[in-house]
Amino acid sequence: MRKSGISFLKSLHPDYLHTIICKKIAMSNLKIKVSIFINYFLFAILLNSVGTVILQVQHYFKVNESSASVLEAFKDLTIAATSFIVASFISRIGYKKSMLIALGMVTAACFVIPSVGTFIGIKLLFAVTGASFALIKVSVYGIIGLVTKNEKEHLSMMNFIESFFMAGILSGYFIFGYFIEDTNNTSAAWFNVYYLLGALSLTAFLLLLGSPLDESAAHKSAQSSAGSDVIGMLRLMIMPLVISFVCCAFFYVLIEQSIMSWLPTFNNKVLKLSSTMSVQMASILSVSIGLGRFSAAIVLKKINWFLVLVFCLAAAACLVLIALPIAKSVTGIEVTTWTQVPIAAFVFPLIGFFLAPVYPAINSEILSSLPKNKHGTMSGLIVFFSAIGGTLGSITTGFIFQMYGGQTAFYFSLIPISILIIGLIVFRKTQNKTHLVS
């Protein structure tokens, strides 16, 4: 029976066999793409809950702004350390296996944290989440190169994935908001959200386990020694193109995380919104970023990425100068209904729409400039320097917030925005020179 089946396959026309194989590959790629989207959705909720949790720990554990800001460091420094360590040899571990390890750790942490209920426990949760996300993101960026056919498809998928990430952040605000009790700041009910997130993580683990992935293209250099892998990573780091890119990624994440992590606190302490409304209104930023990246996935197919990004950053700076003065007119009365919400709470988060295209676009440009077997290493460097930028941005903003107030803290974003525009100019020039040499 088995022999007759093989004979039948051999008798088929080569074009028909080619069609069957292509369909199987397309179906496999579809499954892994869906798995990537769900994993990104989960980690979007966990990672970007830091702004919400920063607000909650101030109330629940009675800590000040600078003490609460260390949660960002526990998250981002573990992202940085893990991504730097695994960047040079993640293709040896395997992208799929790395993602399964990450999901397993997060599932365990989420189910344990509600029974611990301490500030140290929250710090450790973000440390585990950070380490796990490093494995996820480095793997995802490597996988994108395996399942896309050309540079434009790569750029488009990068933007769609990042926009889906923002959908996860948006959902996270409302999920956490549901478990927060405004009438009792000392209530531990908000810890129960982690049972829900643990169940989602377990679901993502099982889905990924059943999703096939061909990683052969990423293993072309898998026979090299660990020492040569590290040397290869260091050589990559000193390339002028990579140096200029790293500067752009660093300052972008510094801007985004400083705003995202402290927007709930800004809403609560400057605009006088209740805790629940402060968290939910911060979701406008996520909606803006999601729409911006979804729009960019379409626009960047037709317009040069450099022109789009410079325009967007200039528009973001203008919005800061328009929105923050409006916040000065806010009264000291606590806002508890939607009709009382000041206009500044709606206007400032729109900055996300203009910041949105920057990160996925520059990531796609640098990855598309490198061979696929280097994508894992480069992805590790992206995650590493992004994490450092996020930590510095959040801690600096927290310090300024405590010492000089929320408005001054958000005016601070104008400095890195200006530096980022200069960085993009340098990155573009370096990219053109690299193309000419190659």
C-alpha cells in the first residue's frame, strides 16, 4: 500500500507536485504567522502594563515615583541582558524552541504572582517577562525573514506585527482597568488579572507547539563555534550602518517608553483623572500607535520611508508644543465621569500616531540590508539597545516627574525627538554608502 502511494506520487506531473509543495509551505507559514501575532499580543499586554502597574504600586505599596520607576528597569534590563546573551547563538537554539521556553516561563510566573502579592514579586515578574520577551522578539524578527519573500513584504509584515502589538497594549489597558477598584486603592483584586494572562500564555504555548516552522535558512552558519558567533556579533556591532541604526532605535524607544510608562500617572496626577480612567484614557496612545503602524504598512509601499519618518517626527514635536499648554488649564477637581475629561487627555496621546512608523520601518531597513542568517544576531542587538533606551527613558522621566512635575517631564521628549531626526539623516546616508559599496 505504501509502495503504491509512492509510485502514485512519482507519476504526478512535476508542476502539480510543485503546486502541492507551495501550498503546504504557504499553510505552514500561515500557522506560524498566526502564532507570532498571538505571542506578540500577549507580551504587549504584559510588557506595557508597566505604566498601569507603576500607578498601582504607588497606591497599593505606598512607594514614590522614583521607586516605582525601577519596574521599567527590571523589565528592560533583563530584556537587554537576555537579548545580548542569546543574540549570537539563537539560531543554534532554534526560534520556535526559544519562544516555547519564553511562554513556559511567563505562564508559570503569571500563575504564581497573585499568591505572592509583594513589590519584590512584581519586580521579579517583570524580570521574567523581560527575559522571555527578549527570546520572543529576537525569534520573531528572525522568523519574519524566513516567511517573507522580499524587502517590501518584510517591511509590510513588520508594520502589521507591530500594529498588532499595539492592539495588545490597547486591550491590556481595559483588562487591567476591569480589575482595578477606584474606591479602594489598597485592594489586591488587581493581582487576579495575572490568572487571566497566565491562561492566555498557556494557550499561546500550545498553539505554537503545533505550528510547524522550517528554520533551515537560518542555520546556514550553525556549524560554526560559539566563539566565532560572538566574534561575528561584535563585527556586526562596529559596522557604520549598524551603529547609526542602533542610535536611532535607542532614542526612539527612549521617547516611546517615557511617554507610555508615565501617561497613566500624568493623567492621574496632572489631569486629575481617577485611577481607572487614567489607565483607560492612556489606551488612546495605543490606538494612535496601532493606527499609525497600520497606515504606515500601506503608505510605506508607495512613499520613501525616510521622508515619511522625518515628517512624522516633526509633527510629533509640534503636537507636544500644542497639547501640553492645554493641560495647564486643568482644575484641581478629580475627574470621575467621561464628560469631565479635559481635552488635553485626548490630544496628547495622538502623538503615538506620528511616532508609530519609526520603529518598525528602521528595523525592517536594517534587517533587509543583511543576509537571513544574520537576522537573529541583528535582532538581538535591536532588542538589547531598545531595552536600554526604554529603561533610561522611563527612569529619567520618573525623576523629572517627581522633581519638576508631569508637564516638564513630557516636554523632555522634545530633546530625543530632535536627536532622532538627526540620527535618521545619518542612518540614511550610511545606508546609501553601504549600498554603493555592495
